[in-house]
Amino acid sequence: MPTERIGYDYVNALNPPNDDVRVRRVVELAPRDKLFREPLHPYTEALISAIPLPDPVAQRKRTRIILKGELPKPTAPPPGSPFHTRCPIAIAQCREIVPPMEEKRSGHWAACHLRG
């Protein structure tokens, strides 16, 4: 299955060469159109909200998701979900257990305890 990574270089997400998009530490995997239309993981939502829109009117009207919290240290990641320190919907389970990558909807995989 062809995939595209989204992470620090989200510019390629504006026009990915493949049909599928994979987000960073593989927190979400889905066909491109499905992922951009209905992201399931909060990190994916934040990344997509950071992509500039070509329409200035639409750009001014949209809400950008700004993640708050501590960036985890790559050399000493926190227990549980690596995103829980910045996740706006994290629960206690996120701080203890790494969410498994699961097929939440047909052909749409995400690693999130709450979404799906």
C-alpha cells in the first residue's frame, strides 16, 4: 500500500504523490482523501490545520490547532502514548498504555484510545 509520511515536512502533504498518507510515528494510516477529510488522531488534525490554504478567505476563517504541553524527549520518551503530553483529549489510559494501531473504520487505521 503506497503511503506518504507527514511530520516535520508537511509541505509534501499539499500534493502527496500517493493515495495514502501515513502520519509521523505511524499514528494514522488511511487513503489520502479520507485522511484529509476525516482525520482520527489529534496529532493528524493539528498537522493538517497547519497546512496553509491557497484561498486567503478560507485561510482566515479556519481554526488552527495549536498544541500545548511539553515536547517529549526523543532520548527518554514518556510511558504510554508518545503524544499524551501534548494531546488535547488525553485520558489517564494514554499516560500508561501505548495505543495500538487499529483499523477504526474500513481502511482507516489510527493509534488512539478514544477516537474511532
